[in-house]
Amino acid sequence: MSRGDAGRRPNERASRRRGRALAGDGGLPTYEPNIALRSIEGHLTRTGTQVMAWYRLAAQAWSFRSDSQREALIRQIAAQLGELQGRWLHLRVTTRPYPVHMWAESFDHNALGRMPDVAGALGWDGFLEGEQRHLMGLSMSDKEVFLGIEVSGRRTLDRWVERAAPVLGKVAPAAVRAEIAALSSEVAHLDALVAGAGLDAVPASSDDIAWLMHRSCSLGLPAPRTLNVVPGGSHRWETEDLAAFTDGVEMHQEPYAPTVQVVGRLRAQTVSRNVAVLSLGLMEGLRIPEVDDPWMQHSDRLPFPVEWSARIYVRKPEEVAGELQRQMGKVRSQIRHYTHDHDLDPPMSLARQADRVLEVEDELTSGLTQLNTRLYGWWRIAVSGKDEAEAISRAQQVLDVYRPKVQIEHPEAQYRYAREFIPGEPLASTAYRRRGSVMWAAAAVPAATASVGDRRGIMIGETCTATRRPVAWDPWLAQEVRRASGLTAVVGGLGSGKSFLTGLITYKTLRAGARWTLLDPSGPLAQLTRLPELAPFSRHINLLRADPGILNPYRVVAEPRPEHFADEEDPERAWRRERSLAAATRRRLVLDVLTGLLPYDVARIPHTRIVLLRAVREVGGAPDRHPGQVIDVLRRHARDGEDHAGVVADFLSERRELPQAALLFPDTSRDDPWQADRDYRLTVLTMQGMTLPRPGSPREEWTDAEALAVELLNLASWLTQRTIYDADRNLRKGVALDETHFLSQVPTGKVLIDRLARDSRKFNVRALFASQLAGDLLRVSGFASLVNAVFVGRTDDEEAQRDALRLLKVPTGVGYEQMLGTLSPRPRNDDRPDDTPRQFIFADGHGGVEKIRIDLEAPHLEHVREALDTNPDANRISVSGAPVVTPPAVRASDEQAPPRRVVLGRPVGPVVDVGGDLGEDLVPVPAELDGDEEFEDLDDVDGLLVGRPGAAARNGDGPRLRHDEDLDLLGDVDPGMDPDVDLDEPSAPPGESNGHSAEGRVPAAGEARR
């Protein structure tokens, strides 16, 4: 210290210290990002000259829509663009890898009550991990479309406030956000405008903006697994926060290089990609939607991701009017030069321009509406590769997919073009500017994509249209969330993959906790019960070898439980009414089954149905009855003088002796296998050896064996649905019925389909109906309106194709019929086994309809794929001349094990002859029953006949049986019935019947006799 300083007073030294400047934050460097963006506030981005609002566009369905629907969509988009006159737009199309981990979490959380793991078999963790690995190996992504709209230009004051924000924010924080507050009303107007039908846009969230910035600043690099969150959760990115998007990423370009190199860090590793940026060039007139698809959707067909960036300016009317007048003057001058100066016809191209000029002039004179608004813009396309050669190869594929109608240019200055993809960056060049109307721009439909299924269900395959996306489907989402039915139709010809699809849905939903009952007459789905992970919880019952009476028509209809009606306004009354309906359904079912067992010539006699109806009414509809009691009543009626009742009883007694018909008549000395205490998750009912009629063949051509098979199938279907009502109504249950085209030919089969459709929501059931022809299902009244999801496989017949489209609720007559005939294509010169995955048109019940490819190719499901393979293969025979060795079938609990024999040292399953025991000869009709005049004296106490008796019968106007829909077979159901009525009490004898006559009055006993 110097002497002078020592002589100064302390207060002077303090004063000098106070005058010195402290370090503070004055010496800190100022951060200047290397992009034009300066801040992000919610869905608003700010540069030094512009504020833009960003929106995320909803996916738009394009497939399987009529041209009128597509044109309406284009017009809606054009009208919204036309409202943005005088504004700059930035359209960005990017991709996001399918969120496999998010799907797995949702699927795991949604798998309620899943079955325990089995030692040595594929467990739940292994199944879920295998699904994720397979899904990640497919490398599929979702298309995301963002639209930035200029809110306003920024004034000098706004830029000054932004530069002074660090200091001004401490003094007057409100002044920093005053610009955003002043724009709030305009932003609200834009929010409402783009939210309408067409764009269906919503303001982009903070995560959306962060994803867009990452994909733009790191153009071409692999997508990050995690993203930076908004700092402090304030939905605002300050200038310094933008470094999270730009740090660690660099773009390099060698002079005249065809690509730009992007280098960045990804999970602590340096990653490099070469990016080629292309520009949209000249375009011929496209006919959208009549012939061509939206022109921006063409790039979705490529097997690699494609990025789009479009800078668009929507022109004001006054700007357009002057330019159009000048263009009209040029064209007219050229035409005059040809015609007046040289007396020549103008070229065709000039004539087309003249026609277009007249159209434009008409638009000008009629006023520029939103649909006539003009715009210009620049459309860029970016593709990336691991090196320059791959990037150039992919760029060439883009050129190929658009030619010859659209030219794609590969410009120089790739670095500047690549930066155009970053929001807020200036336009690189005005080259390749495209001009047109908003209708032309709207016809690009940038958000058109394949959208079907959900994000929490099982993986069933992938879309195979222009866009390739995974397809997940939760069969119980409709019932639990959307309050819709669980009715599902699976339609397709032979070999279309119906059984394979049913097995896939069953297996995967079983793993997720559902319970299934399958009726598979031919039996291939029974292999599911042999899978190690399912075997302890499954059973296979061959109905043709099960207990006598297992298909008793009185027991297959479930008895309603009081707890099922707890949510009704009057539970007791609702329960009693449902019991009454169940009893009436049993009587109708018995009537149909016994009529079907009779020879056709006997069954068609009107008096046959009359005597059967009387006997069935007398037996009643209690669940403890059986068809043998109906035969006994017929015998008693015969003893009372009703001769035809004895004839019908004789025929039924003869049918009762047939081995398969014994399934209808119970043996009370044996236990019922369906009453076991064991909790089965999967029950498969098969009827191997049953001979069904040829689809579409008339009833009179059926043999006795085929007629019996149809009735057994009908009863087995009713037995299948009974399991729905035996379990808790909240459990997720599934029922799958094959060969349902025969059910539509039986009145009670139609009742079953209708009942399953109506009860599926209440009892949380997914009901799968498989049929070769959609028309068979459409014949069921109300089926088309109740169906929820639909799978349609390959269908060749033209009428069947039209019916399938009606089931899909897809427009007919616009060319979609032919598409159904091209599903699952196969080369004609390929003689290898056709085990390729099948294709279906899938309607998810929530508006999505797409062509999908069923996928069961994951390595962890190889054993399931082999179990579901129904293709015959002689190579599976291990020893020449030896029968195929198959594992023994899982038998019902009461089924005796057949004797085993050994062939070449291997146990071989028994050979059971379940066919050939049914005669096909019809019993001749007795002579006394032949002739219409013999039926003039019919006793019609139930009012089943219409027409005039007597001699009129000889003129063709005699008595005839009413149609089924006119019969009061549910006549004991009375909305005003006394709750104390005993529903199980047998019906009154025929003389006291309450049936109605043709005139609507109750006839006295014997009144109809002559």
C-alpha cells in the first residue's frame, strides 16, 4: 500500500470502492442460436420477423370411401385454406416411430385377469417381450402432419422488447408477454378456423413442438427415444433453451455435392446420415379422386420415411385479379396473332389455355370465393441414407414413384434447402415455385393415412395399403368404452384364412385374460387346447362322442339369473319376463329341431307342424324337459284320435334310434360335463365327421344325415352361447361360431345371432360369426345395423362381393368389389404350399376401414402358427405307409378312452367311424296323407291356418299354414302378466288353447272342424 493511500480517510476509501463496477452478470456472453427461431410460447413460435401458430392435423381416412366423400373432404380443406388469405403457411410432414413401449404398457395394463404361467411353457413376460421385439423389428412409423400459420409480422418495438427481455423482465414482466397477449384474439380465431371438418387440427402441444424441432434440426438422423421436456413445465422455451435442439448437430456439404451430411450424437454415439433434398416440379393434370390418389400420399408407399416441407402463401383477391388480367391479355394476343395475322388455327395447347382463360374470367366476374382463392408455394422432399449412395438411391425411388405425371427435381445448394425444414428458417430459393388454386393444394390431402384399430389391444397384423402401420385391436373396447355391440363378422371363401384369424384372436386374447368358447365343426381350432401354456385351462369336447342329451334343446337355452337384472328399473319383473322369453325360445327351438329331423316330404305337410306345435306347447318350456316327452305327448294324442300325431311320433322315434340323434335325448344316470367345478378359460366344441349340406343347396336336396347335421349345429351354437350367461357378466368373454351360414337358414339360428348381438354389450361378449358368404348373415334381420367389427377375406363371386361391402358399410358400385377378389394374391406358376399370411378388409367399428395383413410370424409364436396350420402336407408322414401320428384328443370328462394300438412302435389314435350310419332313404308318405283335399278337415284350434276351407281348397285357395313370423309361438309372453304366474306350469291342453284364429278371435274347441 502506498503512503498516499494510507493517508486517506476510511470513508474516502469506501467511496472509491462503491464507485467501481461489480462483476455481476454484465460480463456474461450473449447466446445467439444459429437458427432463426427465438422463442416458443405454447403453440406459438417467434422469429425476429414473424409469429406463427402451429397445429397438428388429424389423420384422414381415404381408403374405401366414395368419390363424393373424398371430394367433400378436399372441398372442406380448400375452404379452410381459402380463409387464410394474405398469410404464410409452413406445412411439415414427419414421422414418429410406432410407440412400441407405450403400446406394451397399455396392453399389459389392459390384460385383466390373465391366466397363470405354466412351468416350461411360454409365460406372460416372454409373450409380451416377444411381441415387442417382433414389433420393433418391423420398423413401422406413424405419419404426423403439422401446419404453421402466420399470425402477424413483428414490429420494431416487438423486436426491441425481445432484446431487452433479460432486463425488462425484472422490471416489467408483463411487457415481455404483451405481444402474445395482443395476438390472443387472432390466435383464437385461427384455432377455431382450422378445427373444423377438413383439417381437423388442434393446437400443437409442447411435446409436439419439441418433436418437430428435433426432427427438423436433426433432419435424417434416427428418431430419439426420449425428448427434452419443456423447462419448468411452463410451456415456454426461451432463447437459451433452443440450444437443446441445435447443440450436437451439424450439417456439412461439399461443393456441388448431391446430398448434405448431418452429424449428431445419439445415445452417446456419433451418428451420420446423408440427406437428399428434392423439390416438386411440373405436374400434369391429376384426376383426384376419380383416378389418382392424393399426390402427397404417393411417398407413403415407399419403404423408408420421407419428410415434407412446404412454404405456401395464400394470395389476396386484389393480388390475383391484376395478374389474371395480364395472363388473359397474353393468351388473347397470341390467339389473335395466329388467327388474324396469319389466318391459322392456333395450337391445341394454346386453345386449352384459352379455355382456361375463359374459366378464370368467369371466376373473376362471379367473385373470388374461398374455393377459387389462388396460392403459390414450394414443396420440398427429404430422404436420408447411411451414406451418399443410399441417399441417392432413395431419391431415385421418389422420382420413380411420382413419374410420369409429376416431375421431381434434385436442386443444388442442398445445405440451404435442408434448413428450410426447420420452423422459422427463410426460404432457400424461389426456384420451382408452384402456382395453383386452394383446390389443387387441398387435393394433396397431406394427412391422408391408414388409420384402423386402437392402441391398447392385441396385435393382429399391419396395414398393406399406401401406408404401412401396425394394427392393434381390443375386442372389448366397443362394449366397455363405446357402449356398442360386440358382434363381429368374419367372411371369406375357402382358404381365405378365417380359421387362422379366429385362432390368432383367440390365443392372444386368452393370454390377456379373456375366456373363449369356440364351435369349430371341422375341428382344427381344437389344436389350441394342446398348447402347453393353454392346456391346463382348456378342454376339447367332440359333441358327436359326448354324453347323450348334451344337445337337449331344452337345456342349451340358459336360464336367466336374477343378478343379471339388478340395474333394471323393476328387476323382479324384468327377470320374470326374461324367464318367460327363455321358455318360449326353448319351445320354438324344439319345434324347429324336431321338424328338421323329419323327412322333407313329411315336414312340409301343414298338419305336421300343427300336431308338433300342440305337443310342444303341452310339454312346456321348462329347462328340465326333453324331446322324448314331446314324442310321448304325440303318442297320447294319437290314442285320442289324432292319427297324424302318431305318424309324426313314429318318424321321430325312428330318428331317435340314430347314434347322433341320441345327443338330443338325455341320460339322467350320467353326470353333465358342463357342470364341472374347474375354471376353464378355453372350451372348443367340435363335430368331426358331421356331414353338412353344400352351401346354398335347397332344403329338399338335403340327405337325412345332412338335415340332422344342420340341427345339431344349430343346437351346438345355442350351447355355445349358454356359457355367456353362466359366468360373471363383467368378465371378458368370447364366442366364435363357424359355419354360421347354415344358422341363417334355420329360424332359431337367426334368433341366436340376434340374441348374441343384443346381449354382447350387456354381458361383455365378443361374438365372432364366420361364414363363407356375407349374404347369409345379411338375411338375419338387423344384423347389418348391429354388427360392430367386420373382417372380409378373399371373395370372388360378384354378388358375394356386393354383400360383403354392405357388411363393411363401404360404398358399392365404385370399384371396391374387384379389390375383394385380389386379396391374398398368389402367383399362378408357383407350386409351393400357399402358407403366405392372408389379407382381410378390416372395419374396426369406429369408422376405420383398411386392408390389413394378418401377422403371426413372430419367432415366439412359431408353435401357435404350426398348431393353426390347416394345410395338408404328405411330407408330415414320418414313415412310408404309416398313418400320421397325432396326439390324443382331449376328451370330455365323461368320455371313455378308446382302445389304443401300436403301429411301428408308436401309439396311434383310434379310428372312429362317425359317418355312414345315417340312411339317406326317405320314408314314403302314407297314402292317406297324400293329397291336399285330405286337409280340409284340419282342427285349427291354434289359429295356424289361413284361407277358406271346403271346396275352395281344390281351386288352390284352401287352408295353408301361416308363415313363421305370423305364428304366435311366444304367445305366453304378456307385458301385463301377473308376476305370480308359475312360468314352469305346463300349457293348457289343445281344447283350451289361447291361439287366435285367422279373424283375430279365439275359436272354441273343434270349431274349425267341418
